[in-house]
Amino acid sequence: MWTPTLCDDAQPRYLALVDAIAIAIERGELKVGERLPPQRRLAWNLGLNPSTTQQAYREAAARHLVSGEVGRGTYVLAGSKEATLFRLKQRDVQSSLIDLSTNVPVIEPANRDSENTLQALLEEGLAACLDHYLSAEELLRARVHGAAWLANRGLQLNERQLLLCGGAQQGLFTVLLSLCQPGETVLVEALTAPGIKAACRQLRLPLHGIALDDQGIVADDLDRVARATGARVMVLTPSLHNPTGACMSSARQQAIAEVVARHDLLVIEDDVYGALTDQPPLWRLLGERGLLISSLSKTVGAGLRLGWIVAEPQVLEQIDPHAQATHWQVSPLNLQIACRWIADGTAQRRLAWQREEITQRWRLACKVLSGHLLNSRQASPHIWVKAGLSAARLAEACRAHGVAVVPGEVFAVKQHELAAIRISLSAAGSRAELKQALEQVAKALEA
């Protein structure tokens, strides 16, 4: 029976056990599909209270490491490596590790927008909004401002074409929950974001990957897989694809739209990075076959958990017939700040700063890692870097050099090793820190 040795540190015992499970999976000591020991038996072997192992198994399931079924036990999930990206990380102030593993927007030094806006809301007496649910007027206002914001993406929308959501991840989960049946096949890119994989796994939606090139999914392979699987739903990131940074050309978008129409697919477009480009969304070519999910989190402020689900009204009615379920996760305070920033130009200014900073960081990466980038056509907040050895070994080598990155298999739909890593350029605290980290990655690549 698998029995770990728990680290003797200050964290609670249940968290130490969760970390031990994650490490065992990473090392291959616990394999995909393997059953974990019964909770009470493991508690006895480790000298723990059974409630501690129960709490640990629940936390491991929440991190998408394992899945528990009543009467059958707890099993290691396939592809659970991506769960490490969702784990809450405790910052070690004594550690010199530079974490480039998480996609977050760059934080502008000395920016006081949040502080100034909160002060203004207090002075205007709007703090009382926290004592109430969102009103119909506030919800309408947020949809109107959402339409105004998405006009920057070349979309001419009215408020009936938008639903509010508490960020893109919640929006994606809600759409999949509403439109898919358990066990229904969902098409995605062969490499896809961990959040998409996690949402589909939680909803028990098996994934089929579509082959990629430097412009995103390949139309011929989409046609082949759609025909073979009979799938009717697809989730795509056409703009600044995560992890490769690929962007679809207009010609590729048109080719994909034709295949979508041929197979009557419903396309859920993840457009959280789209505002960082000048490329219009694929959604405009899809009509009733498309939904677009966007938010402010990757472009304006990570803490602004406000997003929009965009589709024709008849499609939105299938997701939320009474326009109530999707907005329950929206904070009144976040809504107030977001609407104000869109109205007074603050959001646009922050986006412009973000785009310029990302462009400069991307140029720096192209210079330092010249020859190693697998897609360097478009400035992107993340880069896809070729590994001469396995991605897992390169990630370990980078960590040994003081930099955390993400191995390619975290994004793979089929479980196999990939000779590439993803690096988040926007995660570094400054360009100087990023340059230092990239130079260490270059050393790891040369080793």
C-alpha cells in the first residue's frame, strides 16, 4: 500500500498529505487510474485522525489530482499535472525562485487606479452597494458597458447579446454545464489551457484534440475529427492561443468557419487574450453557431472578476433562460469599478499600457531565447519554447536555475511528453527580473 512520508513543516497535516499525493503523481509513484489507499487505513499507517485524511482527499479532488466515487474509492486522475497551476502558492520571501508559470497581467508599478476608484466610491456613498444584490438597472448597465468594451474587438453588440459572469472561467463552466450532457465529446485544440481541461473533467466531458500549426487548429483535421466523433461542441482560443501564442489569420478563420457550418458545430471562443491583439474574433463569422467568452482579468486587472458571455439572444436563452444564473458570481463592488473604468477610459488606458509592456517583454524574450521560440509572429504574454530534451526535464533544469516554467504535457489532451515549455512573460515583477529569468532559461537550454 502506498504510504508517503509527510514533510515535517508548519503547514497543516492534511495539506502535507495533499502535497505528498501531488509529488507521488509527478514522480510516477501513483499512476493514472491507480486507487489510493482507503482513508481510514492510510490514517492508521500515518498516525493521523481519519478526518485529516478525509480532508486531504477532498482537497486533492478540488485540485483535480484525484477523483472519489462513493463505493469505489479514490483514483488518480488522468492529466492531473495541470492541477499544480491551480494550487494556491505560498510565497517564500527567502526563495530566489522567479515564478513564470502562471499567466497573469503585468502589474504597473506605482499605479493607483484601484485606490483612487475605491476612494471615489466611498466619497459618493456607493459602498452601500455591498449590502444589496445587484439590481436590474445595475445588470443592464454592466451589459451596456460590456458591449461598449467589446466594440474594441470590432463587435457591434446590443445588451440582449450579452450575459454577465464572474470571469471567463466561470463563464466557460456555465456554458458547458448548460449546453452539454455528461459524457458528451467536446473538441478542443490538441494543446489546450488547463482551465478548459479542468472544467471538462469536472463535468465529465471527454476531450478530443484537433491538430495545431502556427495559426491554430488545422481545418482539415477539424473536419476529420468532427466527422469521426460526431461532436457538436468545440472550445477554441483563436487569439493568442494558450500555450503556443498562435493567432488565426483571416483566411484560417474563414476555413474554420466553413467546417463549423458543414458539421453544425457550436463553437465556444475563449477570447480572454483577444484585446491584446488587433485580430477580430472568430465569433463574427459563426452566427448562431458561436459563443464568445471575454473578461477583464487578463488585460485590465486580474482581480476584476467580471466577464461576458456573448451570443445571439436565442443561444443565450439556452444557457440562462431567466438571465439570472450567470450573474450570481459577480461582485457588486467589482461591477462598480469595472463599469466606471470602462466609462471614464481607465480600462482602455490600462489595456494600452499592458499591450505595450507585453510587446517589450516579448521582444526581450525573442532576443534572449532566439532560435528556441516555436511561434514568434505575434507579441504575446506567454511563449512556447522548444526543449532539446523532454519538457519535464527542461522544467526541472529551469527550476534548478531559479525559474519556474510549465512543461508542455500539462496542456496536452493526450497524455504524452512534449519537447516544449510555456513561459509566462507577464508574471515577472519587472523587465529586469524577466531578463534575469530568461537568461537562466537560456543556460538550462544550453546544458
